[in-house]
Amino acid sequence: MASSLIQIRLDDELKSQACALYEALGIDLPTAVRMFIKRSVMIQGIPFSMSLPKQEYKAEQAVRAMQEISAQAQANGVADLTLEEINAEIQAVRNKNRRLEGNKT
């Protein structure tokens, strides 16, 4: 498949702002332009708008929290524990705590 080079002129500040926006969306400027053109052809008109939310969505916070928990589990070597293994460890700690409390009296 042949490819063509498209050159456009942008104000430096506008380009900088656009690059920062697209980076926050996880894409680069050339990818954003290709997305725009492909979508334009698909719908035969000016396409969708992509914008960052004004406020962070709760779902994004939840996903980030799960990613942090997962990373901590990996770092502590417990990411692959089964529910039964987790419950057994909890019970072992509780039993140990009960024995320690019983020895104090």
C-alpha cells in the first residue's frame, strides 16, 4: 500500500497545545490527523469530537486504584494467590494474634 506525505503549517503554540492534548489522550499528532481523516471518510463529513473531561470520572479513579493495588500485590509477591490461600493467611495471622494475646494475660 502506497503512502503519501501531507504537510501542514501550524502556529508553534497551537502545535504545542495539540501535541500536549493528544499525548494526554495517548496518541501522537500524526495518529490524531490520520484518525480525523479516516473518520471523515467513513462518515462523509466532519467527524467526532475528542475531548478530555473537565472532571476526572470516578471510573478512572477506580481503574487507577485497581492498577495501584495490582502493582503492590506484584511487588509483595502475592498477586497469584487464590482466594483460599488469602483466607488461610488471614486465619493464620488471626490465630497468631490470639495466641499472642493469650500469652499476655
